[in-house]
Amino acid sequence: MSGRWRILRNAATGKVVLARARWCSSFLCHLRGLMFVSDLPRDEGLLFVTGSESRANSTIHMLFMRISIGVVWLDKSGRVVDKVLAKPWRLAYGPRQPAQYYIEANTDILDRVKIGDVLRFDEVVS
């Protein structure tokens, strides 16, 4: 599944939250993330997948980042458990509750989701 793109939707409303979220489950994808990216389209981001719900495994760093990003953490059922504006060169950001998935995207994603929303990401796009 690594490298495939998904559509992120609000499960209750069907509204698109992110039109293109790249499925990121490999070690290399997790390691690289959005480091060195200087411009991020409003409708694209990364959907990171971990093996189980955890606070430690879903903590991110912002070293070598050039831009601020919006980060949204989801539990195993896709429910938003936390979100944050992550700024460049900060050592770590982690969710308040365990998460199995997290999204790194343009900062305006934070305006499109709220804690408690359930997101679907079962639609594959090319």
C-alpha cells in the first residue's frame, strides 16, 4: 500500500478533508516525511500508518522542516484525537491520546477537522 494516494473524508458529512493523502507505512516514508519540502499544496498531504495505537510511535519531529504544517492524529477507528500547528525546527510533537494514524498537511487542514470527527480514508485515487 505504500505510495498509494487516498481521499480523506469526514465520515459523518462526506465532505473531503484532503483530496490526496499519500499512504505512508514504510520506514523510509516515515523517516523522510515532509522534510525539506518548501511548498505543500492545500489538497495534499501524508497519511502515516503505524502498527497500533501509541503516543510514542505517532510522535513527530520538525527538524529540517522549512514550513509549518498541520498535524492531525487519529485513533484506530479514524477518530481525531488531537491536532496541532507544528512549527519548523521543533524537537517533538506528540498526541495527547494514543493514535494509530497521523496526517501531515498544509496548516489549513486544522480548520477542516475538529477533535472527535471520524475520518474515512478507504478511497484510493491515482
